[in-house]
Amino acid sequence: MLGTNLNHIESASSLEKTINENENVMVCCGRMGPMCLPVYDVMENLEDKYEDVKFFDMEFDNPEAAIIRNLPECRSFQGLPFVVYYKNGKVAKATSSIQNKDEVKAILNDKFGTPE
């Protein structure tokens, strides 16, 4: 399990349940490394501002994370973390590598709407 303050997803079945039960979901699949930590920090910072989005992390090296690693949208990714945005159970956007707050907010606003 990752040492973040985010909710953790530990299995493929848990991810499936989460994306099917919530309209808007952001999952950061990574490690506790220098490219991933800033993304976790951004997510923790934005979690209270985007009440309609559920924020989660998933450990990249967990065999269960193959559900994200093998997504068609992620197959060409080479840098961690893999970040997947789900809308109504489907992939709305996927990105890789470090992202700053403005980049994450732009995707959240575009795919899920601007918070009130």
C-alpha cells in the first residue's frame, strides 16, 4: 500500500467496483518516487475542491494494477505515474509522468466540470 493520504485501491475488482459506482474517478497508479509524489500531493490538495470526483491511488507494482497498466490508453506510457480519469465507468483521459496542479485541474475541469 502506498503511503499517501488518498484512498487506496488494492485489487482489480475494487477498481471495477469503484469506477462503476462513482461517476467521476481519478486514479494515480505509481510508486513512492520523485515523479509520483508531486501528483499525489496535487490530488490530496484538490480532493476537497472537487467534491464530485473520487481520488484514489494504486500501487504500480501490485499485480492487480495490470488492469491499469494494460489499458489501451496506457500501453505506450513509459514514465510513472499512470493517471487514469474515469467518467461513468469508462476511461475519459489517461496521462503519464509528473503533472503539476494546473495540468491536473485542466483535465478535471475538462472531463468532470469546474467545481462550484
